[in-house]
Amino acid sequence: MVSSYMYGLGSRRSVIREIFEYAKVRGAEIGPENVFDFSIGNPNVPAPDCVREAIMELISEEDSTRIHGYTSAQGDLETRRVVAGSYKKHGLEISPDCIYMTVGAAASVTITASALYEEGDEFLTFAPYFTEYAVFVRTAGAELKVVPTTEGTFQIDPEALRERISAHTKGIIINSPNNPSGVVYSEESLHAMCAILEEKQKEFGHPIFLISDEPYREIVFDGKKVPCLLNYYDNTIICYSYSKALSLPGERIGYILVSEKIDGWREIYAAVCGAGRALGYVCAPSLMQKVIAKCEGSTSDISVYERNRDLLYNALVSYGFECVHPDGAFYLFMKSPSGDAYELYERAKKYELLLVPSDDFGVKGYVRIAYCVKTETIEKALPSFRKLMESYKEEK
Ligand code: PLP
């Protein structure tokens, strides 16, 4: 009667959504202030003032049809011009014709995979990875193959990539700063990855696309910068979103940038437009496109995430937890003292700490802590983390 695949997706929530829903139920039982929900990447830092000002200005316009009407399928030209212009800081002259506005990174990756897919194609990604990639790629008809990274640092392991890449590889989805590890891939490992992609393209005689999913691009700490991969590898497609750095996850706005350095980029761009059409997106939200035209380049106060990172990381390490030091995004990857992610997840729940087990992210034995919460929430939760560690020590 229904598609068993779609039924499976719709009737079983992702682990993250499951925990997020549990947090609401538990909050109703004991008071939301007593539940420490570190499950979801929903930014708690307000959007910058320019967003509210832009919305107020736009909705005060007399001609509401201009604000709320359909835009061209690929997005308003003015917005695409502004987005394209934002790459000047990387020394690039980008044409608005290679920008396609979307409803966020989830749509950007799904559309890109659907646009590129031909029968038998596979996409690769590095573990740990954003679990929804499996859904996005499967929706396109392809298979997602997972490439391990170096245990402990979770940096790209070039040899592991070389081993897994095959004649069926159409593209590789990378995400740095990474959800869930918080790792920013080093320049050295990115160069090594690109060299392997170049080598394998030649060997197999077809392009291998680098799909760079960058919703956390601006959320980096200690003065770090995320390199612009358009300058590293010609066959690059960027999937961007304003959900995280501009704190607009519910507004659903982002874009795809098809590099003009790709041989036949116009064909790929047309396929992107086709995939957006086939998937029923019509156009990205008109009001939000116009907000982006006014606010591109602004971010919410990223220093809050850095402060949260320092507070949480330093405390957890001092209690005896082993953590991956996050250089970006707003996730911390913490090792389970028992080696079992689910055991730690269940145990933490007893202390009202809601953490996400790592197994679904393609790595065993860790939990993800989303620290995009209020700093006070972390301060209040720290004694519970301490007790959690003590519970392990008492067992020894
Ligand atoms: N990609 C990654 C790595 C993410 O972490 C997320 C959301 O958490 C998405 C894509 C989806 O983001 P959006 O809200 O822009 O669709």
C-alpha cells in the first residue's frame, strides 16, 4: 500500500530526533530546566540584528507580491549576485549563473546527489558523518560508502580513501567543520585528498566530484579559517546553508554553487535545476532570499560557541573523560569510558544528560554533545557530568 522505504523513514525517527522528543516529554515530567538536552544542533545564539531589520523592512513594503511571490526556480538574481560576490574574499570571480538557492543544506546535498547520479554510481563520505547523508544519497538512487578516518583525531586518512574509491565513485561528500566530531580537516589532509581524487579521475577516465557540505564554515575557533575548496579542486560543488552561522535553521535557506572550473559545469547546473524541480522544491523561500541579499556576510555571535567549547571541553577532560578537541561547529565528541556508546547514552540519561550515541554516525564508542545551548545550561549540567564520571570510577 505504501513505499516500504518511505514508511521506514517516516515511522522511525533518527536517533537525534528520538532523543529530542524524549527531552520534551521528560521536561514536562520534571521541568525543562532539569533536563540537559545536548541532542540537537539547533543554535541557541540569536540571529544578528540585520536579520530582524531586513525582515521588518521587507514586510513593510507596499507591494507584498514582490516579497511573497515565486522567484525564479534558481533564486532571485539579486540574491545570487550577492552570494556570488561573497567569494571575492577567496580571490574568486563567481558568476550568479552557477548559484542555485535552496531550502538549506539538506536540500542542497539531496539535489546535488540527484543531479549527478547515474545508474551504478556510489558516493563516499568520511566517518563520522551526518547520518542524513545516507537518506539524501539513497533518495538520489545511489549508495553511500563510508571511509574511515584516523581513530582519535578523526582527520582524513588518505590511504583509507585510496582503498575505497572505485570506478563507481561519482563523488565524495565532505563536511568540515564536522558534525558530529567538531574536527576541522587540516590543509595537509585536504591537499592529500584532492591529489588522490585527481589521480583516480585520470585512472577511471571520469570526473569525481567533491561535494563540500559547509553549514558550519564560519563556526571555527582560535582564529582558524576553513579553506575554500574551489581553490583546491576543480570538480567542486559547494552545498551551503544559513541554518547554523546565521541561526536560521527553521527558515530553510541555503544554496548550491557549481564551480565554473568543472568541464561542462552548465550541464551540471541544468541538472541541479532539474533535480530541484523533480524533488518539488519550486523555489527557495522568497522572503528569506531577500533577507540573505541584505545579510550575507553577517553571522550570529560565534564567540558564544567558542566559550561553550572551552567551558565544556576543559571540564570534561578534568573529570577524566577523553574528548576530541573541537576546532569548529558546535559538537563535542566524547569517548565512552566503557567503550560502548549506548551504555554511556543510557547511563547519562539517569543524570538527565541527553547525549547522542555515535554508532549511527559511522563510528562506535563515542557520544556527540551539541553545545549550541545556553552557556548557563552547560554550567548547570557540569556537576551531572562529574557524577557521571564518578559512577564509572566507583565501579573500578
Ligand atoms: N549537513 C550537516 C553536516 C548538518 O549538520 C546539517 C544539520 O544539522 C545539515 C546538513 C542540514 O542543514 P540544513 O538545516 O541547512 O538543512
